[in-house]
Amino acid sequence: MAKSSPAPWRKFMVVLILFIINLLNYADRFTIAGVLTDIQHFYSIDNDMAGLLQTVFIIFFMLFSPACGYLGDRYNRKWIMVAGILVWVMAVFASTFVPADKFWLFLLMRGIVGVGEASYAVVSPSLIGDLYSGKTRSRMLMLFYFAIPVGSGIGYVIGAQLSAAFGSWEWGMRLTPFFGAICVILIVLFVFEPERGLADEGAKPEKTLAEHTLSVVEPPEEGGNLLGYLNDLKTLVKNPTYLFSTFGYTALVFVTGTLSWWVPTAMNHAKAHELGLNSTDSLADTYKKDIALKFGAVTIAGGIVGVCAGSLLSELLRTGRLCFRFCRTARADPIICAVGALIGTPTLYIAMHLIGHSESGSYHVNAHIKS
């Protein structure tokens, strides 16, 4: 007897909820970047310690991601996400009450946030992969990852605007936990655990490079042992496409992560220098809000244009349509990624040098980098 697929509206509802949570995820990550100079003043920390905030978050995220992947392959992903988001919400909200003489505790809370986000970020794409197949899967994953630039841009704006409105940076961080709690309710009510591999039954054998990467390892049975997990890792290590994609993406995130974390702060320092101020503490909130708003808008616009243009160019190059009819290739995805990274390299260099000389020019070049 053929297994029935879930109703289309139910599947799209799951993707939409995951998109919203991913949006909040990245908004929370970069809310701090929008108020980083205020946090530095509150805890009396230098740039090294301010950078450590993101480093600790990433270390916790990195260490707990494999464990969350192991659990997600074997147990109900819905409840793993619920547990992770609850940890994230409580850690973010609690961190806003840490006193000025307990920076180490604030640092620890940011690490715990990384644990919560790892549980969600690792299992969500696989859940979408089990709901859809073929080109529809790629489109839904594209929608899911749209949340990265949009959420990041919203984070800058939320952090600076709420901080200025309430006169305290803590309030800039208290909005995302509220919506995170609502998302937990949405997951419990509407998200379901799809049968693993059901979406691929009856699908065409041809797969894109992205689909091959998603299905390198067959999903194990629930409750599988540690030996099976180690075998999965061995299989991944033998996959050159996976390895080189991972190394390349790591390098790219290293650059964009640094850019996203420090550019708003650098622009605050540049504006303070332009006005003849000795510190960003003396910089009016209106300037800080304006910088965060513009950088957030650039992040959102650049991300949307980049995702849309990258997807379109990759599809044209893969199918050999229009001007790509003489250079059709199945390797369209990595080629477009590489070309985008190469274009971003000189523009990044120019943007860094423009920060202290031309604010508008720096914003325009940053838009090219993020797209």
C-alpha cells in the first residue's frame, strides 16, 4: 500500500515556521552587533573581549552541532528543536540581567545561546529535505536560507532602535526571546516529523549537486548506535565535494562573520572621529540608530539580491539557457559560488578603506559584498 504524503499546506506551514525561527535566529545573533559599543561601555571591555562574545558563541555552536546532528538523525526532530529554542530563549533573556561586574557570566550565556541555536540549525534543513524532493526542495531551502541576510539586517535595526527608545542596550536584546517563545508554540501545534526518505520515493534519479550533498548518508533508524554515527562520518570524509564545500564555506563565513560583527562598530568609531569625539560613548543615539538602520538595510538588500541572482545564474548555467548555452555545466552551483566570492574580495578591501573617508561609499560597497 502506497504511503500518503502530507497535505501541501501542512508542508508549507512547516517551512514557513522554520523560516521565521531562522529569521529570529540570525536577528538575535546580530542584535548584539548593533549595540556592541554600548555593551563595551557597560562591561568596561576592550575590542578583544567584545570579539570574544562571538567567538564563544561559535565555539559552543560548533561543539554541540555534531551531537545535535546525531540526535536529529535518530530521534524526533520536532522535540529537539523545541528543547533547543527554549534553551536559546531563556539564555538570551537571562543574559540581559547580568550585572556589570559579571561579564564572564554574560559570556557564558552567549555560549549557551550557541547550544540552543545548534539544535535548531542542524536539524531544520534535513526536516525540509524529508518534506520535498527535486527542484521544490531546492526552492524551499532557498526560502529557508533567505532568513540569513534578512534576519541579520533586522537584528542590527532592532538592537539599535530599541536600545535608543528605552535608553538601555538590554531592551535591544529582549524582543527576540519573546517571539522565540511564540515560535515554540507554533512548532508544538503545527510542525510534524515527516517520514524519513518518503519525499524521495518515486522521484527522478537525477539529482543536483546540492541534493547529492543532502543525501550522502542514508538516515539511520531511530535509536541507532554510536558506531553507525562514526560510519556516517567516515562516509562524509570520503566525499570530496562535501569536504571542499565545507572548507570553502568556513572561509567565507570567517570573512562575512567578521564583517557583520565589526563594521557597525567601526562606523560608530569613524563617526565619532569625524565629530571630534574621543569615544563612541559620547556619540548621540541618533547617529548610532542611523548607522544600524543603514547597515541593516544594506545587509537585507544585498542578501536578497545575492540569493536571487545566484539562484538564477546557477539555473541558467546548469541548463545552458540564454548567454550560457555554450558553457552549460552540471557544476553550476560551485562555479557561481566561487565567482561571487572572487567579486567580493576586492570590494571588501575597498569598503574597509572607505569607512573612515566616505560613509555612503562604504555602504554601497558593503552592499556588493553581501550580495
